[in-house]
Amino acid sequence: MRAKIFSMCVLLAGCYTTAGSACEYRDHNITIDFGHTPVVDSACSGVIAAIKFFEDAGYDDRFTVNITVADEVFTYMKNENSGADIPIQIFGRYNGETNQIDMSAFGTEYMNTRTAWNTVADDPNSGMEITEEIWTSVITHETSHALATAVYNRLNPVMVSNGYYISNGASEFIAYMIQLSTTREKLRNEIIESFDNPEGFTSIWSLNPIVHYTHPHRFGVQSYNTNNSMEWFHNALHGKIQTDLPNI
Ligand SMILES: [Zn+2]
């Protein structure tokens, strides 16, 4: 992967314009539009870390992962009074309908003025600096959403056709659990300690969008700290954790 990018850089005297797939792992179909990010190897290794986790857990799907690294990524919330869409800048996002991951580039002003693993839910500066290592782990998080959705859709075609997609809370549980599992041990321990090592979840009903939305990063650490997290991981993929209403 590195050789390919290097040769393109030499030919074109600037790698930033060579958007497209230069990330390969076995027979998986990985496409990354790198945008202006200078850390292409990190993006690729973040994707592969998630795929390896699924492989090690016994899922031998041939995955398709599409990532666009953009200078800015927005989500939109409706203003209750005017009905207008309010843009909110975010770190990364996975769209299950299009199987598309949008990821904020590393090193932008936005990324340098907020933190990751925020210990205070509504304070975007209460966590730790977004290093390349943490940025890479968010790629793993978003990729895990894509892989979990693909496996769930393969295993539960009847439920999907009836509008029972993988539950948002279950998908977040999986994404955070894999993100922290694949984070270097010393950094992972620092993250967990910054939240005072919270109790893991004891009921699958905690895996719902409201609990996640209330304190997303604490939800993430609790997901990792859940005792039987691998059992829940398999159960979620097999459609046994349904905490959302059907989308019909
Ligand atoms: Zn997520």
C-alpha cells in the first residue's frame, strides 16, 4: 500500500490529488477518497483493524468499505421552531442506507479545536487531544458500523425486509467496543481512567439511542467494560438485540 502511494506521489508530484483506493487487504473492497488528509496509511490501518476483529470473531464476509475523508463533515438537526436545518460539524459518520463513511480530515482547524473521548457530554473540549492514533481509531469505529450492518443484513434478511435494521444502540455498542479493543493498551487504559472506569452495561436495554445520545463517549467506555461484550456482539449481529422500533 505504501509503495503504491509513493509511486503515485512521484509521478504526480503531489499525492493529495490522487483520490481513490490505495488500501488493500485480502479480497475486501476498500475505497478511500483521501481528500487532503496526509495520513493515508493510518486511514487504511484503521479500516483493516476493524475487518480483522470481525475475521477473528468468525465472520468471513467479503466487505465493501467506502470512506470519504473531507475537510468538513456536517450532520443536520431541525430547529423546532422554524423547521430549518441547523448544521452541526462532526468527527465522522456512517450512513447505513448508502454504506458510506464520511470522515473529517486529520489536522484541520476543527479537529485541532475539539477533543476526543469527552468526559463531559456537552463540552467538546473535555477530552483528550485528537492525535493521529485517536483519529485512526475513529476510522475503526466508523468502519465497524459498516461491517456490523453488512453482517446483520446478511444474517437477518427477513427482519431487514420488515424494517428491522440493526439497532442504532447495538451498532454503537459494537463500534465503540471494537474501537477500544483495537486501541493500544496504554492509551485505552488512559481513556477508561479518564471516565473513572465506569461499570459496563448489565442489560441490553441500555443499548439504545437515548442512552448513547445522553453521553456518547461514556457509553463507549461502558460498552468496552461490559463483561459479556463478545456474547452481545454476536447476539446483535444475529438480530437478537432489538432496541429500536421498526423503520417502516
Ligand atoms: Zn458511532
